[in-house]
Amino acid sequence: YEYSRDARLLPACWRTENDGCRAHFHSSIEIVYVTHGELKATLNGIPYFVRAGQLLIVPSYTIHAYETERSSGSLILIFPLDFVSSCKPLLMKKTFASYILDDPVVQQELLHTIESVERLLAEDVSPCGKLTVKGYLYVLLGLLIERVGLADQIDNAMTAKAQEVLLYLQEHCLEPLTLEAAAQH
């Protein structure tokens, strides 16, 4: 569980070369646009190979890891659901129908949207800038929902239990923690 990611109130966006990270999860949505090469992503134990021009969508609480076997470049955007609050109720009940978007029709529009967020976040984000970032994220989510679609979450009980455990740990992290007390809760 990546607590530091969930503690962030603002989106984060950066570029990376030959990405690799261990399995982790968080409540934020993670979007990875592969700019060149191929990135191997493992989501909930299933491997996906994301090539240049494709976009990977990692929904909230999805266990994911990345590795580059040869070479890759990526543009990564992570944002908390609270930042796009009017979409939160929908995205807590539904998930994206596919994790990979390979649609040349919207490729340039998606890339422009993510790069615009990257540029705005690199600057000192004023209250007006935050609204602009939020607007771009709503456009991004709208395009993704339109092109990929949404599906019912199969593991709502598991996600709810994971959230409950994480909230418990977060609320009681300064207290002595025992397996018995956590299990009792």
C-alpha cells in the first residue's frame, strides 16, 4: 500500500525512462502513456504489454507493477478521486472495461491533455491553475469512459475490505498494533 500517494491532494505527472516498480496499490487512478518502446505492466497478477502510443489505465486499488525488458519511455499521471469528486461515486462502483486503450483517433487528444496537466503541475499551481488541471482531468476521464467504457466491479467486497483495513491502519498507526486487535476490528 502506497500511503504517501494517497496522502497527496493534488495530481502528479512526470516522465520516466525504462520504468520499473514493485507491486503496490493506492486509491488514486494512474494513467500511463507509453511514448516509446514497450512497458510490461502487471495488474492484479495479469501481465499486459503496453506499446508506444498506447495508454494504460490503472483503476483505484488495483495492484500493479511495471518493468521494462528492453527500453521504454512513459508519461505517468496519477490523481486522487477526490480531485475529480463528481466522478468519484461512479468510479467507486464501476471500473474501466479495459486496462489498455489503443485508439489512434483519440491518441493525440489524450496525449495533449496529459501533457497540458504535466505543464500546469510543473508551474506553481494557483487556484485558477487547479481548476484548469481539474478540467483537463474531467476531459481525460470523459474520453476514457467514452472510448473504453465502464464495467461493474467484480471484487467490490474485496476492495471494500482492503479500504477498511487501510483506514484502520491509518487511524491507529501510532498505537501498538497487534494481529489480534486488527483481526478483531
